[in-house]
Amino acid sequence: MNTTTVATKRRRGLLGMAPLALTGLAIVVFWLLMTLFGPSLAPHDAAGIVDPDVFGDISWRFPLGTDYLGRDMLSRILCGARYTVALALVAALLASGAGTVLGLVAAAAGGALDAGLSRALDALISIPSKMFALMMVASFGSSVPLLIATAAISFMPGAYRIARSLAVNVQAMDYVQAARARGERMRYITVREILPNILRPVLADFGLRFVFTVLLLSGLSFLSLGVQPPDADWGSLVRENIGGLSEGAPAVLMPALAIATLTIGVNLLIDNLRGKGRQGNGKRG
């Protein structure tokens, strides 16, 4: 074992991950836990006016200040995590799951089915996600199921293109050709030979879809088209407290900081997955 290899292993911590990747994992796990347990950990009622001082500064009683009505921002951010993270996670899972399945089917079938799916999803991906979301909300109104469906449909074509291109490349590998020569069925080849070898880059792409979904839903909420009162996600928390921007109120900065930490954490984790994916390229999974 040479000196470079030893130094590289020393720089890696728990689970064989680099320190930055561990930092990203810690941030992501923290916000996932807050999604599950945040409302029960909130020190105050998220909808209750607990202080007469609006846009209050950070204090021991209110660690993140108060909002434009005198509500505790820490409690509102903890409760808002359930909408921001959970909605984005469900939408990203639907987008990546459906896109990956369709990509595998298109790569395995080829011919007219591949061409038809690719052209249909190319037409869909040509519509900007924010414009598509605005059209959907204007047509059907804003609701949680609609927001999830809109985000999933918006980002599914990108997941499809990634999965299809990876599957087409893997199909040319020797072990796939050997499976075909053995007479294996297409379902076996797709599930047992192709899918395991594209899983890591697909997971990395899922992380990107999740970040895009968080930003899309937060942007819609900032425009008053996302999660509707009395519920609130982080985007709507920024919008409703925008009046405190000129005062530098924590109520404006803290929800934006929550969005930033979540996206940065996911990106740090994705970078680690990408690195491992390049090292394992061409190996049978």
C-alpha cells in the first residue's frame, strides 16, 4: 500500500466517506429528523402569537427571533420542515422512480417505443419547470397533491434521460451480452444486470432532483402559489416576513438559511456519490 493510498484513507472517516460528505450527510439526516419530530420539538405553538414585539431579535426565549405577527420563528421553521422536506422528497422519489423505470423500459425495448417515449418527454422537458408549475396552479388551484404531482412531472423527463443513457451504455457491456447469450429474459437482464450498475449515478441524480424540487416548491410558496395558510413551508415563511428585510430581521434570514443548509448538505453528499460512481465504472454490481 503506497503513501498516497494511506493518506487518502486517513482523510476518510466513518463509512469510508470524505469529511465533506459526512458533513452533508449530517445536515441531511438532521433535517430529515426535524421533518419527523420537528413539530413535537417546537418550543411554542407555531401559529400562536407569543411576543408583542414583531420582527424581534434573537434571544434566549426566541433563538431565531419572532415574525411579523410576533410568532416564534424556531417553532415555525421546525413545523415548516415537514412541508418543505417531505413534499420535495415525495415528489423527487416519484420523478426519479418513474423516470428510471421508463428509461430502463425504453433502453431495453428500443425501436418505436424508445423513440416515442423519448420524443414525448423531450417535448415535456422543453417547458421550464416554473412555467409549467404556474400553468398547473392557475388551472387547478394550489393543493399539496397538485404541488407534488407538478414537481414530479416537471423533473421526470430529466431522470428518464439520465437512466436511459446509462442503461444504453451498460447494455453494451460483456456481462450483459453474456446474459443474452445464455437466453436470459429481458426482465432478468434489466433488473439483475443493468439496474445495479446504474444505481449509484441514479441516486446521485435523485439528490439533484430533490434539490431542484425544494427550490421549485419554495419559489412557488414565495409567490403565494405553494403551500397555503394556515400551513407554511420555508418559502412562504420568507414571503410573509419580507417586510422585515430592510430591518435585517432574523425572521427573513432564518428560513432562507434553512433552505440553503439543506441544499448545500444534499450537494455535499451527492459529490461523494459521484466520486464513488466514477471509481466503480465498468465493474459489475
